[in-house]
Amino acid sequence: MKANELPINNFLQAPNVQFVIPVYQRNYDWTNNECKELINDIISVEQDDRGTHFIGSIVFIHEGAYSTSEVKELVIIDGQQRLTTINILYVALYRFAKDYGMQQEVDMLYNMYLTNQYVQKESSKLKLKQTDSNSLAFSAIMNKTENEFGSYSNVIENYNYFRDRINEENFQIILNGIKRLIFVEISLERGKDDPQRIFESLNSTGLDLSQSDLIRNFILMDLDPKDQNNIFEKIWNPIENNARDLNKQKSMVSDYIRDYLTLRNKKIPNKGKVYTEFKKLYFNKKDEAYHQELEKIKSLSAHYRKFINPTTVIDHNLRSQLEYITRLEINVAFPFLLQIFEDADNGIIDNNTLINILKLIQSYAWRRFVVGLPTNALNKIFMTLYSEVDTEEYYESIAIALMKKKGSAKFPTNEELLTALKDKDLYNIKSKNRNYMFEMLENHNNREFVDTSNENITIEHIFPQNPNEDWITELSSDEFFVFKEKYVNTIANLTLSGNNGSLSNKCFSEKQSMNQNGGEQGYKFSRLWLNSYLNTISVWNVENYEKRFKIIAERFLSIWEYPNIELPIIENGTEVNFFDAEKPTHKKLEYFIFENTKIEESAIAQMYFYVVRKLYQRNPELLLAQNEVLKLTRNENDFRSPQSLINGYFIEANIDSNTKFNTLKKLLVSFELEDELIIKYSSEAEIDQKTSRFVIRRNFWKQLLPKIENTELFRNVNPTKDHWLSTGAGVSGIAYTLVITRTYVRLEFTISASSKELNKRYFQQLFQNKEQIESRFGHEMVWEELPENKMSRIKYELDNVNLYEESDWKVMSQFVVDNLPNFEKAFKPEIPRLKGTL
């Protein structure tokens, strides 16, 4: 690596040099604000005769990825924003000179700074070589065709800004000012210097580059040119396009990758550590699993596009539910929904189930809002919720998992909701929440949709916020006080009106019958459902308020339903906030979650040591100050049963579980981390073996797996609670699967790579050899391409057997044992040919 300080114009005017902005660089995103600062500095350094002005560093690799015999190519790995902007400024100066007949300056700018004058190859002509739309936009401003450019471009916007700033008085000042710009040139030698490490060091603060910029560079930087372009076009570009908020014209890639990592790792990365967590996953970027992971990230990004841009969804019902999810900003559900939508793509659930799940999430979130439960509990809930999905009872398993939540994670019941709803101020809430509520209430089961967002429709207080004197005579003093102090902003006192200004603070009888100038402003003329009851009464008092509340409450419960599902009498453990948990006596854990990290651990003592250790790492001074709660010293002789903790410190291990719980509670309060520890007790020992489908499945797999012979398939697979087991077939995304249900046992060749197109190619290639495959197996199979779904499968099954009838286990097991070896034999010759289609 070599570093030199030199003027920028010397760097740019070097002959037969091309500055290449590689595909892994972030988009050109400087705006007029940065351009204003740059040109002001250029003018100022010349006018004030300040010598030079330092603009930072430019890092490049010698003998770049696009080297030719004609030009020396320098691949820019840092500094592309400054370099591109200065080139845009040179184009603006060139075009100004051309318009004003300054031929000498035109030739100088064109031949010295913008093009390589004598090269023959057209692609090597421009000194700045970019990619994609930036390249097209730069060519447009060079060729004076920017007005024909079809999309928004920072290149063109910044050119127009510079062009407006340049005039006859400052043209030469700007030219001379650029000569005073100096920078540090850092040149790397390919094969000797590590560009990724140097790039990370230069951007270690994380201020200049977003997390997605760092991830893109990590994925693409050290690839050879062919692979670089291939991965950029086929993987990264689709991800960037999918994870873009079309309304705000804002990239959401960093947020998407964070949600993807949350789904994958069951741990929520810190927003500033997404790149670090992403990089941890991939030590070997040449491994096939790495490329399949990238394909999966691309595939799931198509679902993310629907979440952030619901208007792109064709199905009206699905689009509506996603719009409501977006309006309520239930973004914490996105990691969970990524896999739910993937399952829908693979045909595991149908569209109706998908819509019902979205409604369930809204009910859960909206009920919690009305009751006043904290929103910060939701991220941990949705982080692990998919692990509760039972694909045989998909919707029901999700609903039960939410209904079983306790404490700050609970799903409010009808009784809890109605208690909170009656007194809840639903007027002074965020307008997006208020509009959502009234739209749902008004349009529930309506044949014709009422656009409650219409600017002519506003929220009306039946008993006004500032009532006139007529209200005092219409109501008793007690009722007036109750309305004024308690009910004025509650749901039963609110309605919608297209005549709010007219109705104002008038008494109820006037509001009901108002018809000024034939305008039919009164409630009795309204066609809105919310006003239908108001048309039937003559006075607005507490009695009628109560009746209207019951009507609205009934509708409320119908819209934001509590699942009509009976919870199992014996629960297989419940995930709860640590402070809501039962006493730990004679209990074991299934797992615990501390600060978004899920730990599979059965021993309460190990959770205790883990949490105390993490508290020390967070703030050792604060922990050591808790000596009345927890004794912590470096002398192990201070304890009956010392437990080494961290950094030479010991704590007492010989204390009972209740004491450990009480100690942790006090410590978590001191650290203000009361919501950061979630636990789930293991209650498998308490389960009635005959009533748990999870136990039945696990027991079936336990007795089956040792019987399988004449094949290595499933040799290293452990029994699970699921109704299926899979093992790899030697090609990523393809597996041998065993399926057991209450109606059949199945052998399945599952084709479920992340790419639908690849899955269909695999299927078609196998289908061409259908006769040979079935001949090797000895039976006809069922071939399901599933053209509407992402996955495909080939299966052989035995019907009329029931997993939950133990008398059928022998027949089911024998079916697998007899057919699995030949099932593998049937497909084994096809595997190498499938690899060749990648």
C-alpha cells in the first residue's frame, strides 16, 4: 500500500487512465447539499487565496478489474462520491464553456479531465467508468440529453445544480479553485493488499456507509470481474430493488437484512451491528451453502417488497391487510412474516390462511394498544414466534402461541379489552391509529367501502370538547361532569361527520336534526354506520352513551377478534417475562431469552450465571455496587461453593432456585432491564403422553429411525416434534423427506431451493427421466410440479393410516423401512445431473 498527497486535478488529468466505480460500491447519493458545500469551498479557497483545501482520501486498486491494453484502470474502493461529484462539476464547466464559445477551455476540459483523447475502444473513452443508471445518467449530461432521461438521478440533479451556479464571473475562479483541492491517494496492489480489510478500517466509524453498503462491499469486493457482475445483477440488484420504499424513495436494505438475520438467528441485531452479524455467518464465501444463502436472501426480499410497498400486491384482500399492518407500523412482525409468506409461496398454506394470520397479528397488536401494553415486548415475541408453528394446524398453532403469552406479552381477552376500551382516550392518539380504527369500524361488513380518509369526513365529538350552555340544561350536573371529565374522548362519544364545522359545540337535538339551507348536516341524514344509533334517540345522556358503547364494543370484538380456539388443558410450557414466571421450585427450563439472545438451557443455575456475567460486561461498576443483593469478590474462599464468573470474580453457587430468581429480579430492576429476560419452563414431564401430538410424533420418530436399514439416509437425524423429517440429497435445496399425519405416511423428494425458476428446472429435468426413476424404484410416483408455488415434489405415500392410532405404527414404519432404500436408489443417479444445471 502506498499513500501520497497530491492535487486532485493532477490525479484526474493523468493520460490513458480510467477510474472504475465497481458494482459493489453504494449508489451515488450525494445531493445538492453536499454539492453546495463543495463548490463553496472551491470558490472560497481561490478567492481567499488560502493555498489548498483538503478533501479526504481516494483508495484504489492498481490493475483494476476491467484492465485493457489501452488504458490503466484504477478500481475505486473508497472516495467514489467525491470523485464522481468533481467529474460532474467538470462536465458542467465543459458544457458552460461550450455554450459560451470558449473553445480552448472546451478542448482542455474534454480531453484532459473527461475523456482519454486517443484511445480507440469506446468503453475506455470516458475517464469515469460507472455502472447501471449512474453510467447512463453521466453519458446523458455529457451528450446534452439529460432532459430525455426517464428516471430520477442524483447525477443529473447535481449537474443542474452546478450548471446554475456557474457564470461568467466565477467560471475561472472555479477552475482555479479545483486546482487547489488536494487529497490523499492510497493505492493498493492486487494480490498483496487486502482491500476489504482496508475498506473496513477506513469506514470503521460506520458513519459514511450504511450497513447495507458494507454488506454489499463484503459480498462483491474480492470477487473476480465476471463473478462480481454476475452476483450483482442476479443477487444484489434484485435485493436492492425489492427492499426499496417506493413512496419515500428510500432504501430499506439495512432493515431487511436485519429482519432476515433475526429470522435466521432468533436474535435481533443492533441496528449499527447488522454488517458485523452478517459477516460472522460466512467464513468461506466459496462454499456452496454461502451462495444458497444469498439466493435465499434474494428470494425472501420479494416478500419484503410486499410489506413495505403493499400497493404492489395484486390480490385485493391481501393488499388491504398488508396496508393495515403498514399503517399500524407493526414492523417487528416482518421477520416472522418473511417465513410465513415463504410457506405460502411453497403451498404449505393457502391465501385465506395467510390473510387470517395478518388479521390475527392486527388483533393482537391493536388490542395491546387499547389495553396499554408496552410495544417493546413485541420484537422478542415475533423473533421466536415461527418456532411455535405446527404446519398441520398452521393458524391454530400461531393463535395458541399468542394466547398463551403472559405478562407484558399477553393477548388481551375480550373482558380486558372492554374494560380498557370504555375509558380509553381514543381521540388524542396518533392520527394514523385513529384513522385506522374508524375506517375499520365504519367499513366492517359494509358492501360499499366508505373512504374515511376523505378530507370532508372528520371526527366529531357528540358531547363537545367545549359544550355550549344548552348542554348544561339538557344534562344533569352529574352527567355533564362525567361526560366532560371522563367520556368526552372515548369511543362511544366519538363519531364521523362530513359537517363537523356546522355541528360544532351545539346541543344534541340540533346536531341530530340540522338541515341548514337544505344541507342535511344532522346525524339523522347521515348514511354512516357510526351515526345509525344516533338517529334513533332523542337525547345524549349517560344511559344512551352506555347503549352506544355496547353496540360499538360488539363490533369492536368482531373486527379485532380474540381467537375462538380452546387452549390445551395441559400446556407444553409457556414463554413468559421473567417477572411473571411461577416459582422455579422443581422446574427446568426449555430455554431463556436475554437481551434478544435465545439460549437453549435447562438448568436455572446456568441461566443465573449467564445473566450475572452479562450484567458485569454491561456495567461492572454498577454490578459491584449491588453488594447487598449479590456478593461478588475475587477471593473464592469467601464462598461455600464458589462459581467462577468473569475477570477473576466469583459468586456463590450453593443457593436455591428461588433465591437465584429473587436476586436476578433485584439486579434487573437496578439495571432497568425488567423486560429483557424471557423464560420458558419445560413441562414435558407433566404432559399427558396421550394428549400431546408433539410427544406422539417424537415417539414415532424414536421408534422408526433405528429400524431404517440399507441406506444412510436419516442416519444422523434426530427425532423432533414435527410431522416431517428431512435430510439433504447432495444438492442445496433438495431433500429426502418423511411425512406422517393422521391420514398418511409419505416418502417425498422435496425440491425447495430459494429460486422458483431453479426448482421448476430441477423438476422438469427429473420428469424427463420419469420412466427410468420409477423403474429403479419399482412403483409409480405422484409428480407434483405445483406451478403456482415455489416448491415442487415427487412423492410415494400410504393412505388410510393414522399417526394417532398406535396400532398403525407398525404398518407405517414398515412402509418406510421397505421403500426408503429404493426411493434413494431411484434418485441417486439424477443428483450429479441436477448439479450440472446450477
